[in-house]
Amino acid sequence: MKYKSDFSKINFFIPLFPALIISLIAIFSGDPIEMVLAPIGILILFLSVLISVTFFTTYYEIQENLLVISMFFYKTKIKISEIRTIKYSNSIMKTNFYKPGFHHKGIEIVYHKYDDIFISPNNRDQFIEQLIEQNPTIEIRK
């Protein structure tokens, strides 16, 4: 079964942060406003397209014995039998290196010995239940 990534409203503001920084630098440097607006518009457009394309290509699929995680060009497969722990996560700050999720509410999956990944399926509970059906030894942490 395929699950899309959940989407947080915070992601709408991500393109605005670099634009704000560039605007502040330009204002204090004394450049004409026309020289500032064009790069800011291009930057916002580029980041918005990148976030949209990445969001629409992100999904998590539970196959027979695999969890397939796909995000734009990134694709990984995890054997469900190797998943040790699933931890609910609601924090904006994540310690995971791999974060193919678009919402701050998601789950951390620990597999192998020390590998972990953060994902944000749109129906967390159903997703976890389906994983537990295939591997009942998974430890759930809230």
C-alpha cells in the first residue's frame, strides 16, 4: 500500500527565509530596489518549484517484506524484518540525517543496528499497524 507524505503549512514559508535575508542585505548595501527584486523573485520561484516537485514525488510504500521510501531522486528500501523501533515524533527539530518527510509530525524508524530515518506518512497509525502486521517484534515508542 502507498502512503503520501503529510504536508505542514510551515513549508509554505521556507522560500521566504532566503528572500528575506537577501532583501535585508540589499537594503543595507544601498542597491536599487530593481536589482534586488529580480533575484528574490527567481529564488522564490525556484524554491517553490523544488519543494512542490519534491512533495509530489514523495511516498512510502509497504510491499511484501519491504518498506520503499521515495523522494524525488532519492529512493531507499528497508527490509521490514530489520525494523527495530518506531518512535512517534512531533518536534520541529530532527536529529535524523535522512528526513524524507514534509511534516514535523511523523515517525522515526530505527533499523539495522543504528540507522534511522524520519518519515511523515499521511496516516501514521494505519501505516504503523501495517508494519507491525509484517513484523510484530517492532517496538513502538510514543
